[in-house]
Amino acid sequence: MASVLTDKHPCFSSSAQHKYARMHLPVAPRCNISCNYCSRKFDCVNESRPGVTSEVLSPGDALEKFKKVKAAIPNLSVVGIAGPGDALADWQETRETIELIKTADANMLFCLSTNGLLLPEYAPEIVKLGVKHVTVTVNCIDPVVGAQIYGAVNYQGNRYLGTEGAEILLSNQQEGIMYLAGHGIVVKVNIVMIKMVNDWHIPDVVKKVKKLGASLTNIMPFLPAQGSVFSGLPQTSMRDVNDMRTACAGELKQMTHCRQCRADAIGLLSQDISNEFRGCAAAQEVEQVEPVASKPVPFVGNYKIAVTSKSDKLVDLHFGHAEEFRIYQVNNNRYELVETRRLEKYCSGSADCDSEDKRRKAILTALSDCDAVLTMRIGYQVQKHLLKRGVMAVEYCYTIESGLFYTVEQLELKSAAV
């Protein structure tokens, strides 16, 4: 029975990702642990990463939104609760949301995502509630490694740090996974692969969760989040992630189609259309906090900055997805769009940029006269290639105007340090 249900879950089945849609309901804003790779301080509506949402719903609001989405998306098969905090940290809201939706659609599948800290307490209720799929994020099985990843663990009214907190978290994760798997729930384990922190340890994690009863693991790349403790660490390349997945595939089934979805994602995995339903039900809007002050700081430099944008107003495009770059001249606290550079101009022919290496060379050529590139997200290796040519890479997620002045601030700081 579980396999039949999994065939309709786009996150647990690669064959389902193009057939069925999912809906994440952000009804659980609280979290009980501090992950050093996580930052939920501001929402960028164009960014896809766990912990991000533009609104928080009450259970009643969630039901209202579900009905509207279900009417618009007939192939909706799964309702998931993935925060934006932890689904179990706000268990009452999570449970009520599922109970309400079950009354409206008895055939809907439900899944939860959790850090696992409260699984021993709520696993029996999860089983009784009829949830069929649970994702648990397990980044390590050694408390010493855990002490590097988790800043604090808040459990039963106490705050635990270091290996003490990690030991509680890891023990509860393992107890919970064993209970869920033993009661017929399909358990997927997410693992964030962080270079030089837990990457060497991941095969041991996969072996352990297999023994506990997990059905598959999802090894995901670490993405530096602005404002997090690990914001300065390098982004994990997909090449390294895929190599790790291949190394672990003989031990346990690997998920390879994860999109690291938002807590309010809606639609097919490849096509998040949550923007179309934002505000369709009463909700507590999440305040969008700008990463830096919008007022420009005085400066004396004259800078050329390339920007990746799909809206002409926001820094809302990944560097790797850009087909063109908007070039701005910034000086005397003023900025001006001077040109738009399309990538194909720097390729000698359409076939010339087919390979990744040739495409990277074309991009570097296109940006070689710039002082910086301002983008929503950029890979670590590309950052290094740009830096070798004297081009600073700046990640940002807000308006182009404030992003330009933020970039200038970084350039001036770098200049002063030199």
C-alpha cells in the first residue's frame, strides 16, 4: 500500500514529479533548534530554499487556501507541512490543519518535514493521524560533528549547547525514525552536505538510517544563507553531491530530483506557482526584511556592476540561469543602466557554448571589465574564477537599487582592507 501511495508523491518518487503537484502549508513558524546553515530573517519571494515563506497561515486559513488550490490544480496529490520552522514545534497547528483538510478531501496524501527533535513524543500521533510520509533532516550521527552544525537545541524547557544538545537531537531522531518506519510510514532522510564539516561523514549517516528503516536519503547541497553562521562557507557543488549520491546508492535508494522547496511551495517540483496563490486566504504576512539599509552610504569610487535579474526591479535570478547581464555604472551615490549584455554575443556560435567550460569562459569574458557581479545565488567555483579576474561576486535578494549600493559597500571595504 505504501508503494502505491508513494507513486503519487512527487518528492518521494522521481516518476511522480512530472505528474502530480504538491502544496506546502506554512502553519508552523516556530523552530526548536539553531542550525548554523539556516537563516529565516527575511523572505525573498523568488528564492527557493527551506525555511522561506511569504505568509504564515492558521489552520482555518490553510483549509481555505487548500480548497482554492485544489480547485485550480486537479493533479494536486500531496499536502505537506515543512515549517517554515519545524512541523512538530507547532504540533497543535500542524495536527489541526491535517484534520481539517481530511474532512474536505479524505483521499489527500499528507507528509511532514521535521528535524526530529520531538519525534519520540509525537510519532504515535503522526501514525494515528494517517500521515504516510515523513522527512527527517539528519546531518550526522556523531555528536561531535553535530556540535559544529547545531548552535543550540531547545528541549523540554532547557537550552543545550555543543555535544550535549547534539546528542539529544541525534538520539531523538534515531528513535523517531525507527518508530515511524516500524509502523509503516515511508521515511525519507535529508542530509545537507557541508564541505569540511560533515561531507566525509555522510556514508556513515546513510548506513545508520538504513538500519533504522529509512526508505531513501536525499543528499542536498549546502547553500550559504545570508545572515547564517555558515554564510562564509563555500556552496557545495552539484558535482560533489552527485558523486556522494553515487557512492551511497549501493547502500540505500537516493533521491536525485530535490528542488529544496520553500515552505509555501505549490505546483509541480519544476514549476513552483505559489506566487499565484499568495494572499488568496487570510494570513499573517511575513515582513520582508531588507538585508541591508536601503539608504546608500557615501562613497567616492566609480564602479561597473553586472546584475542578474528577471524582473528589472529585483535581484531575483540565479547566476547560472542568466542569459543576459544588466550593466550599471555607479558613482557619487547615483546609478545608471548603461547596457544589457547577452551571453550569445560572447560565443562564436550556438554550439560553441554547449559545454559548461565554454559557457563559463564566455561569461567570464562578458564580465571581465566589471568590478562586481550582483546576483541572487552563485556557485563557489564560479566565484573563484571571477575573483581571479578581479570581479567580486555578491549574493543578494532584494531590490536592484539597494543591492547596487550594498555591492559598492563591499567593494569599498575590500579596497580599504587592501
